[in-house]
Amino acid sequence: MRVPVGAVVIAIISGVLLLGGAIVLFASSAAEAASFGWFAYQPLAGAVFFPGSLIVMTPLMTTAAAVGIIGLVGLGATAGYVLGRRRAPRAARDGSSKSPPAP
């Protein structure tokens, strides 16, 4: 069975997108430390926590995750297309509906 050239090109582009998104996501997350976490002491009584000021994912991390997801969807779609194009068994291609002999 021959794989179409277009499917190979789409698989390569999707793989590059997935790899690039993953590299950028992991590189940007290691560079910026989170400003929250668990501590072994009670915070000051007057301190107030505002969840709106906490940024867990930066815009760069969000973009990298989206690019990685697009690459993953492209790889899945290409794999589904290639697997769906497989040939049917010979009996089905010939149009013969011979059943195996009964024992």
C-alpha cells in the first residue's frame, strides 16, 4: 500500500508543530517560577489573596499549547486517513461472497 504524498507532508508539518509547541511550552514554563505555593507557616492576618491577579499560564504558554494541540490533531487526522485507506480483503474486492465451507 502506498501512502499519498499529501498525507506524508501533512504528517511532517503536524509533527513539527507538535514538537515546536512542546519545546516552547516546556522552555517558557521552566523560565518563570510561580509566585504561589504551600508554606509551613500561617500567612499574615491582614494579607488578602486575590485570585484574579494570579497568572498560571502566560500568553506564550497558551499559544505554545494551542500550536501543540493543532499538531496533535493533525497527526491524528493523518493517521486516521491513512488507516482508513487500507485495502479491503481480496474477497471483498472481487465481489465474491463465498463463505468458508462448513465443517
